[in-house]
Amino acid sequence: MYHPIEQIAAARILILDGAMGSLIQTFGLTEADFRGSQFAASAIPLKGNNDLLSLTRPDVIQQIHEQYFAAGADIVSTNTFNANAVSQADYGTEMPVYEINRAAAQLARKAADKYTAQTPAKPRFAAGSIGPTSKTASMSPDMHNPGFRATTFSQLSDAYATQTEGLLDGGVDLLLIETVFDTLNAKAALFAIETVFERRRQRLPVMLSFTLTEGGRTLSGQTIEAFYQSVKQAQPFSIGLNCSFGAEKMLPYLEALSKIATCRLSMHPNAGLPNQFGSYDETPASMAAKIIPALEKGLLNIIGGCCGTTPAHIAAIAAAAEKYPPRKSVEELHRTIVAGLETLHISPEINFVNIGERTNVAGSAKFARLIREKKYEEALSIARQQVENGAQAIDICMDDAMLDGKTEMRNFLNLMASEPDIARVPFIVDSSKWDVLEAGLQCVQGKCIVNSISLKEGEDDFLRKATALKKYAAAAIVMLFDETGQADTCRRKTEVAARAYRLLTEKAGFAPEDIIFDPNVLAIGTGMDVHRHYAVDFIEACRWIKTHCPYAKISAGVSNLSFSFRGNNTVREAIHAVFLYHAVKAGLDMGIVNAGALPAYTDIAPDLLTLAEDLVLNRRADATERMSAYALQTKANADKPDAKPDEWRNLPVEQRLSHALLKGLADYVEDDAMEAFRQFGSSLKVIEGPLMDGMNRVGALFGEGKMFLPQVVKTARVMRKAVDKLTVEDLAAAEMPKSGAIILATVKGDVHDIGKNIVSVVLGCNGYRIVDLGVMTPCETIIAAIEREKPDVVGLSGLITPSLEEMITVARTMQERRICIPLLIGGAGTSAIHTAVKIAPEYAAPVIYVRDTSEAVRILGELRHADARRAYLENLRLQQQRLRDLNREGEAKRAYISLADARKNSYVKRDV
């Protein structure tokens, strides 16, 4: 459907109206005005319930709309911000909410039609305002009961549906869900609106606008990107920011949103921040001036005002905006991104997404017992431990005959939402029962993953559930089942995957990047010939899906593979590691595994590795018998990293330290670190020697796909333990000289910090004061830290493409703020040429690529001394200019031909 406003928005920036409440206050209305004849008998004071005025004083509301249109607004929003049953219940006026919304919409419609008739070339529009309600679905109002909710998704959705019906019947042109502070409330509104659209077979553009706290997150804790990803599936006409701040403070957050939003962008800020009396002092001229930077940067499609703004403000804003073109939307890249309080990018750069499996009652006897006994605090500690051990998403399943699955799913998800250290990762709502899945979906504010749907009940059931998941803004794991049963061979897996992909993308309107296939991991090593090829079938199906189902992802429940060897953890873990090594190369993106028991591929004993390879890849007819014989020879239930844990203790101390890092063994590392300290004579030599050797080996294995994130996390903890001990020893011996302050940050868009942590440790041992801002650090946080800490150097780390782009933004912003200190660039995804060509030109001060930790120490040493600094920086300037010149020469040598000529060169199949 193409709406007239689409064409206008492509041509110019649209002007939204300003505050409704600010103008209502100027009329000096009394209690009688709010009551009218309709609510004269109310036992509750109604003054301040502005929504009632659409019924009791329609002349006031009509006049306000006309004032905004006269000031230059293209869109006015209805006087319905709190016109929903949840908010009106506070006044005892929830019954007439439909009438309030219809009447308010009719007033805005009348005003819009009047001004359109006056200037037909500039049509005016009425937007149905839908506020956040007075309750939150993601947080408990009772500090003693974190699982309690004052409202539910269903209650909110019902209230929003009634409001939407009234607005549509009153004749609005579009809907505006505004001042969102809880994403789950917004998702309930979107769900209700979509349900009404489906019922009425009518569809209007939907605008979304959310509000932030001073920390740059929603009140319910989500980052800007997490919020966007959680509502993106609704395909809004626009998304933006309102309330919260004035235009000046809103700008950096708008810039962050502009980098990711594929729809139009809006902003309607307050007239500055309220003064001590609650009034807003920003004048029309000063507010318009503060909006100009956003216009100059091409960030806006829609601009208006929120608290404290008046028609005069809107007139000034409209005059400023008419000089600038509208923002161009970001291209859709079809990246698979899910979200808790923060986002998770499922991409090749992170190798393999590890899904924590221990909060599944079917997979963990301990967790199941805790849930049955209502020991939720202990159950939450299991979830927390999974995240700490490296799980990047958490699978929650309550399918147990002795449990009320719906109730327990709802209870536990609500409790998890109250724990930021858990809720920061995405949740996977897992159940074989649709009603349990829906109960879970109604508790999750982020973009979760549902596990699972399939074709086993036929196409109609499959499409019904897929359509519902799209309304709930969830990605879906699609099990490769159909009406005839589970797909076991590669041929069957690919047939079912192709069919499901076509139905989801062509009929359900599902984004292909939100499809996650589970090609069914089936047990091998059972002794039955028909099962021997199951792992190979899975791996081959992964390759086919990656080629024939663009943007779809692949998941697996890995533990099923080794079921035949249950009771022997050593064998099972070896089989899992070998399978993952080959499956990830073939395209496997994620899997449900035990984050704390995943050995590195290279740590498997050579004889066991050969047996596991033979079994997984079906290289020998007797692979099962050979593995079974090996399993019988090993100790049952072996669950230690080494069958002979003491042998490596006889190695020299340097090798012991490296071994401890590779295997994540922390038991002896402090003693070994101190032995090395006495042998080497300094902490720094120990860190730069055996400890760095071990960490470098870990990094290489991670890059080769032979280690996964949970193992790297364990390694980092061992490194930290050793360094902490060494640092304490050095400080006890003598106060180390201080060499200046350094700010380190993994930039926004990236969660990788292993390398940064090593740099932090090494530089700390060299006497530098380290200010580590952590991961996913927004540009404004970095700038604020620079202004607060006054560092000598700033170091930025990043691995994946979005983080490299963010580094450019940071450099540009540092230049705009006239900061003049060296900027160090590091991380596996960075390079000397990227630094020279893309980042350095944005910043006048030195921008230096740092290849590894030892380079950081040397570079900082050069920068500390004036003579060495001058020579070093001149050499750096020449090197970077040479790289830029080479890059330009390479670009110039590329000769492009026309599309017509390219088509002439297309492949033509010839008969032979």
C-alpha cells in the first residue's frame, strides 16, 4: 500500500506539531471544563485529564490544532496521549475511551481538511497519538517482588486495540506511538495495531518515537540499537526520539539511530530542559538554532516539538527545516540481529554463537528441581553463570509434565528481565507448546528467538504461527519437520528447508534474516548403519542452506549427536568439538551447548581426535566400534579437562603458564605466575613473555575456528588472575612510576574485548593509569570520559564492520570537539590501510594503528619523549600518506564497463 504521505516525505522534511498540554494550560480551564455534562457526577477530580477535553471542550482542542497548522505543521497529533483504558482507569473514565479517541480524531481530521482546502498543494495530516500508558510491562513496581507486573501484555494490547479502533473510525491518516519508555509496551501497541489492521483490512503508516534516560538507554534498560531491532519487524513509517532532552542533547542519540534505521527518522524534542519551576525556557529562535546541526547532518525526515513547545516554536522550526533536504534511509543489509537489553549480531565475524542450555528443565535436572521447588533465586544464578561463562543467548524451556509451563515461563522470564546482567543477552523462548511460547513472547521486551515452529502440522498451522511471531517481533528457529516426519537425510533436509523458506518469505512476509533453520542433529555411533551418515548429512545440509536460502541462519542442538555415549563426557565433548569445527565451516551459526564444557579442537588427545573425526565424518565403516572400544577404556563420567591433570605440572614454568591459558585452568596460575616473577625478575617480563605467548596462541585458534568464545572467556579470566597477582607483587615491592592516563574502549557495535583487556593489563604494568570504558561504548560516552579524565591517549578497539565504521564517527566527533590527543586504533578487524584511509583524515591529531600489545608499549614510549615523538609522528604521517596514495592509485586503475556491456559478457550455456 502506498500512502500519499510517502511521496511527500521523499521530497521534503515534514513538520510535526508541538505540545498539546502547554497550550491547554494557556486557556485557564477549570474543573468544570474537564467534567462538562458527560462527567459531572464523577467522584474523582478530573482537572488535568486533558484527553477528556475532546468531548467536553472540543473548541479548545480544535483551536490548538488550527494554531499548529497555521504555524506550518504538516501533521498534528490527536489529543489522545492518555486515551486508553489503562491510563484512564486512574480517573475512573476508562469506559468511554473509544468515544474519546473517535472524537479527538474527528477534531484533528476537521482541522487538517480545513487547511488542506486552503492550500491543496500542501495536504495536512492527522496522526493518532498513542502514549505509553501509566504502567510498565517490563518492570516491577514492587522492589520486594521483581517478578510482579502491574499490567500484562494482553491488558495493554486490549487497551491499545480499543484506542486504535476509535482513532481509525475518527479518520486519522497515520498512528503515532510516542514517548515509549518500555519496549514491551510498544510491542503490545504494535501487536494491537496489526491485529486491528488485519481485522479491518485497512492499513495506515505507523510512526514510533521513544524517550531516553541520561545514560542513553530506555527506562526499561535497552540500548538504542536494541530498541530499534525489537520493533523493526513492524516496518514503521518512521522511528525517532521525543521528550527526554532538548535538541542539543538529543543529537548524538539521533546520529546513532540514523546509522541503523532503514525507515524515516523523526525528532520532537522538548524546549530545552525544565527549569526549577517545571517550565521550559528555550525560545523558538534558540530551539530552531539547536535543531540546525541535525538538519545539516541530514538526519531528519520529520521534526516537531514536545514538552514546552508552542506554535511559535513550530513556526521557527519549519522555517529552518525548509532549507534542508530530508534524510536518506540506510540500506537494508539483512543482518541477523536479536536483542535483550543489548544486541547480538549473528554473523561470521563472531565465529559461532553459543546458546546457554542449562535453563532448560529437559536438559538440566538441577534447574528442573529448582523450578519445581520455586527456588527462583538459585535458578536465576544458573542463568547468570551461563552468561558469565560465555553464553551469548539463553534458552529457556519449561516443558515438563509436572510443571505449569505457561506460568513458569512467565514467572521466570519476568524475573530474568529484572536482572540486567542476564537480560542484556537475547532470550530463546523454547517450547513444543504454542500457548507456552506465546506466554513467553508476551514477557520479552527485546527481539527474542522462538524455538520452534515446523511444518509437521501442515502449511496453514505453520503460516498462522509464523504470522504471529512476526507480530511479536521474534526470530524463529524452524525445525526441519514436515507432515511426513523428521528430515533425516540431506535430501530431505534441503527439501523441507526450501519449502519452509518459500512459505515464510513469500506468504508470511518474514524477513529472511529472521529465519534460523535447525536441520536436526541426530545421534551417530548407535551401531545402526542408517545413522552413520547423520552428521555428514547435517553438515552438507548447512552448505546447501547457505547457498539456496539467502540470509537465513542455522542452529543446532549439539548434544543429541553424542547421545549414544552418554555417561562418558570426555568422548561426548570430543565429538561435539569435532562436529562444531566442521559444521561451523559449512555454515552453522549457533548452537545449544554447555558453555562451560566445550574443549578446544586442538586440545583433544590425538588418538581420540582421529576416532571422533572418523565417527563424525563417517570415514570408516568400523568408526562406531572403534570409538566404543575407546570409551570403554576411559573412565566413565570423566569431566576434567585432562585425564591426567598433574603431568603438565612437571613442565617448565613458562610452559605451565601457557598451558593454563590454553585450557582455561586457574587452579595453579597464581603460584606459577609468582614462580615466573622470581625467575624473570619483573611482572612485565612474565606478562610479555609466557602469558602473552599463551594469549597469542588462543587468538590464533579462535581465528581458525578451533576455539569458541566460551573457551576464550575462560582463558581471559585465567590471564586476569595471573596478572592481578603479579601487579599486587610489583606494587608491594615498589611503587611503579606513573606514565599518564589512557582511555580504552571497545566501540559501539562490538562486544569483543579480549585483546583490549590484554592491552589494559600490559600498559597498567608499565605505569599507565587505565580507564577502561568496556564494550559497546557509545561515542558520547567516550567523549565525556575524555573531557572528564583528561587522558594522554585514547585507544579504540573493534573487530566487526559496524565497529570500524563507529571508529570513524568517534574520530570525527573528537575533531568537532577540538580534542587534540593521539588516537590509537586496534583490534582484529583493523588495519594500517583502513586507519590511514578511513580514520586518520577525520582527525587532525595523530591516529595510530596498533598491531598488537607489544606495539602499544613501544608506540606510547615514542610518544612520551619530545624528540622521539616528533620523529615518530613525521614518519607516521609519511607512511599514512603513502598508503592513501597507493589506495587512490588502486582505485584509479579499476576500469568499469557499462551494465549493457557487462550483460554481453554473461555466461551462456552451450550444448556440446
